[in-house]
Amino acid sequence: MRKLAIPEEVLADVFGHFDDNLRTIEKELGVRLSARGGEVTIQGDPEREALAASLLAQMAGLAQGGYSIKKGDAEIALRLLRDNRSATLKEFFGSLKTLVKFLSQGFSEQQI
């Protein structure tokens, strides 16, 4: 069992609408998550607990940095961390945010 503190100001972003992100993590990793305030308890296989803790902590860091976590981001983040445990969500989603910004300004991917 692991416990993780999530800052109160980003709880809604990290947990998702009606706790959708928490349910996704539980389903995909086969762990049990319970939250009381900003404290999340993770129960399950130790390796999967570690992955869930890393995912939640990094999502909290993204939200604290101003990234607006959207529907589907938890699934994308989970796949990324499953494939590469040393990956950082800040790098991935930061790069994605920059790409979207450039594309929305009329730049093509070839110009970037």
C-alpha cells in the first residue's frame, strides 16, 4: 500500500470529472484507489502501485504547472509510462501543447 498527497488546488484536474481519471487508473492497472481530501491510497501489486503513484504525481505536477488535464489525458499518460517508466509527462504534454499552439497559428508540421 502506498499513500500519495495531491495538492488541494489540483485535485479536480488530477481526479477528473466525477473521478473519471481515478477509475481509469484503477481499471487499467488493477489497483484500488481511495481518496480522502488530498491523500490518495493506492493498493495492489507493488509494481502497479508504483506506476499509479508516478502517474498521479506527474499529473499533479502538470496541473500545478498550468496544464489543463483533458478527458483522455490519463489514458495517454498511462500508455506512455507503461512503455517507458522513465518518461516525464511534463516533457510529453509540454511538447504536445507547443505543437498544438503552432498548428493553431497556421504553421504546418514541416515548418516547426
